[in-house]
Amino acid sequence: MKNTDAINKKDIIHLLEEIAIYLELKGENPFKISAYRKAAQALETDTRALSEIDDWSSIKGIGKGTQGVITEYLTNGESETLTLLKQEVPEGLIPLLDIQGLGGKKLAKLYQELKIENIADLQAACETHKVADLKGFGKKSEEKILAGLLNLNAQPERLPFDAVRGVRQNIETALGSMDGVKRFSIAGSMRRMRETVKDLDFIIATEQPEVVKEQLLELAGVKEVIASGDTKVSVVIEDKYDVSVDFRMVENKAFATTLHHFTGSKDHNVMMRQLAKARGEKISEYGVENVETGEVVTFDSEKAFFQHFDLHEIPPEVREAKGEIETYKKTHPLVTLEDIKGDLHMHTTWSDGAQSIEEMARFASDKGYEYIAITDHSKFLRVANGLNEIRLREQREEIERVRKRFPELTILAGVEMDILPDGTLDFDDDFLQELDYVIGAIHSSFSQTEAEIMTRLFNAMENPYVKHIAHPTGRLIGKRDGYKVNMEQLIQKAKETHTILELNANPKRFDLNSEWINVCQEQGVKITINTDAHSKETLEFMKEGVGVARRGWLTKESIVNTWSLEELQAYWKKKQE
DNA sequence: GCCGTTTTCGGCCCGACTGTTTTCAGTCG
């Protein structure tokens, strides 16, 4: 039972999804299952807070039944529907849904006919060939289930974005010079900038699929070929992890609709198809069919595809069935890489970076930036060769020399200052006012309580010289969760103190994530997208950072490093007021 | 279970693929 005061919207969404999973295992009517999922989706899409919703069934997708479940949960802190389901369906079946080829119906059958309730039962039943004898199953099913059981814990189900970045780049390079390839694109969740991905999807336009197929099977690192048909090649590429890669080969005229189809998300596609259906049309990867005449139209680009439905082009990053179809009836221009005018967080050889100040300045200038901030670590961070007051003053002299060589670029002399475990800052105010740009950051004592962490962050934000908080949660995707930040409090404090929050563009971090920056934008809290570059190459993370910002629906007005230096300086003044 | 310029029943997104079947159900993206 849950304390009813502590129930939030996510809890309700989770409850509805959990009920759907149990119904699936019961082999219930698929439409009933999807009704629960749709209700969860409807809540996800509704932007109101829990307290602002009183008439649940006025939300499209929530009716009498799901409203009952929700209000009961809000009143009692538990749901009888779920409790009963849990009595009927063993909990041990749930992880078995992750086995390839096993869905709710087959599992329901295994449970009912063979009394299989968990991994061990299933393994035993396969080994004694009871599964193969079951109607609807066979020898191959049994082998696949056994193989699936082995893979169940072999590697994480979803890989961090950063872990597959290299594989993606290698494939794109190879496709770029491949015979018979007219055009190609990444698709799937990688294109939508999700921070973890299950596999990589590529769409290839070609009139010679057999020629392309041969070359795909020869790609470097191919460890296993899963499927190799006329339209689909599916391989496993060996890297740090084993990465599944799907290639879809289509005629050029179907490229746009296929790309849209395999970019997803699944929920977005469902909504697009519903829209089409209401107009007497049918969307598939091969085009849009007029149901009455059977005529199929294709498109040169996704933009044209969306225009066909009287929509502006919906960027891949927001195709999550979270209101994008409604929003893009009008336009909603998201930030682009071209909007970025500078990078306010980077390191040099003075602390733990790989490049000199001059080199970083040259790369930034080549990118057309108007300003950068040199922000090496502060003295507390010994492991990173952090700078004390004396070395920071020396560094400023060096920066002044470099400035003369790059008159087109404003180079701010800054620091990424540690917020110490006791909540004090690494420098006193007298020294901080000498600097052009001060970032506050936590790099130590990650395991403190939420109260201790918040005290540290608040101290930094209340300081008039701290312009922004770097990587606010300290997480490393797939590796560590970060420290205990109360995000609502952090955002509220940022609003009060005019402190900017960072979207750290390093793909290992993406910190803040797309969901929280979206909340920031709604609250009027400003974001800065920075690479935290430690080398020339990592300055390029700006592209990924902008992708995450787009996933959070950010427009350039919310992102301070799309502003001119004058606008930025005007905003900084608000802190001192 | 939800919904209705097709409104209280009958439909609910689409197609490929697989393995099981003799025409299709289940799973997946």
C-alpha cells in the first residue's frame, strides 16, 4: 500500500501499465489490454498536474473502468484490480516476456497447460521437451526459448546512446561509399535521440538490393546474421557490446514513408494511422493508400508526407505521441545546431583537457562561434589538476594573449568551480568577481542525503557569481544514477535566483535529460547546452546536445547560448540584482 | 475497456515474418 499523499502522476501511469502487463499474461482481450495502455498514454500526454485533474473520464482514453481504477488507487493507495490479477498470475512470468518470440498469449498457454511460473520452470520444461509437444509450439520454438533464456541476463536490454555511437558512425561511413545505395538514414530510437537504444535501424534506398545486401553482410564486425531477406538484413555487430543492426532496403520512392515508419515511435505511428484512417486513408511503410480507390501516393521527403496530412514537419525527436500531432498543425520551431552561438563549458591542458587554450579557441572560431568560456576545474579537484587562485590568474594572462589572435571570438576566462561536500564553494566572492564566468559543479560525496545535496546546490545558486550549474544530477547513463537531487526544488530555486541550468551534451551524461529541460522551459528557467569538451573532438557533442534539447521541445528562446553576448550579459545582471 | 458528423454496438493501426499449420495465430517493430 502506498501513502496516498505521495502518489504522483507517474505512479498512476505505472499502475495502468502494470495492469496491462498482467492482463496480457492472462491472455485477455487485446483491445482491453490496449485500453489500459491508452489510458496511461493519455495521462502521459495531459500536461496538467495531478491536483488540477478532477474529472478523469473527460480525458479521451479514460472511461468508466479506468477512472474507477485511478480513483480507487488515489483513495486507498492500492488497486483491487491489480491485487486480484497478481493472485491469478504469478509474478515470475513477467521477466519471461523479455524472451524473444514469447508474448502474453504464449506465456499464458505455458502457464495454463504446463504450470510454468518462472525462469526455472520454463528451462526445465524445454529441456524435457514438454514445450515442443504443446499445440502451437514446436521444436524450433523450444530451441528459441532456450536460447532466449540464455540471453536474458547476458547484456542490458537497452544500450546507452553513447555505447552504440561508434558503431553507428562506422556504418554511416560504410554506407556513404557503398555501391547501389541511393540514400540512407538512421531511423529508430537513435534518430529520436532516446538516451538508450535497443538496436540500430537504417533505411536504405536502392534499386539493387542484392548488391547492397552482399556488402552489408561484409561489414566490419559482423558476428552473426539474424535475417537476410530481399528487403531486410539483420546482423549483430561486435563492439564493446553486441549491437543488433537492422537494415531495410526499399525503392527510392518509398524511402520517406519507410523512414517515417521505422523512426517511430510506435505510439506516434499509431496516432498518425488513426489520423489517416479518419480521412479514408491507410499509412504503411510503402506509402499512403486511398482506401476507396486503392491508389497509393509516395513522397520525396518526410516533410511532404506530413504536409499531405496538413501538418508541419514533425521533428523525429518529438515523435512520442505526446501531443506533437496537435502542436504541429501550427508550427513549433525547435532549436537547431545553427542557432548555437557559443559553448560555455570546456577544459584545456591547464586542468584535465587535451588541448591548449589557443587550440580550443581556433576550433571554436572555425565553428563560427561568437563566444566561448574556458572553464577548467578548480583546486578542490586534485585528480583533474584543478586550478588555484594563482594559476587561474596566470591562465587569464594567457587567455588575454590568445584573445589578440582571435578578435572575432570572445573568450571568457572562467572556471568550473567545485561545490565542496560541506556546501561551501571552492573560492571566496572576492576572487570570483575577478572571473568572467563561474560554473558551479558537484564532483564529490555523491552518496550524501538529498538534504545535504540540496544545501550544496542552493548555496551555489544563491551566489551572485555562479552563472550556471553544470551536469545538475551527476549521472552517467547506464553506469551511475547521480546524486540525490530534488528536481522540483532545484528548478524552483533556479527560477528565483536566475541561475541557468546546464544540458551537458556529453552523450555519457545528457544531464539534465530531455524531460527535465522541458519542465524548465515551462517554468521559464533558462538552459545552456554545453559540451564540457576535454578535447577537440568532444566539442562536436553540441550536435547531440541540441538533439536532446529538441527532444525536450526546446525553442531557442529558452537556451542562453543561442543568444548574443549582449543578451547573455544582460541576463547575468539579473543575478546581482 | 473505450468510443461515436459511422453514436450504445461493433470496431479498435499496419505489414512482415516465423513457425506452426494446411489457412493462420502470435509476435514484433
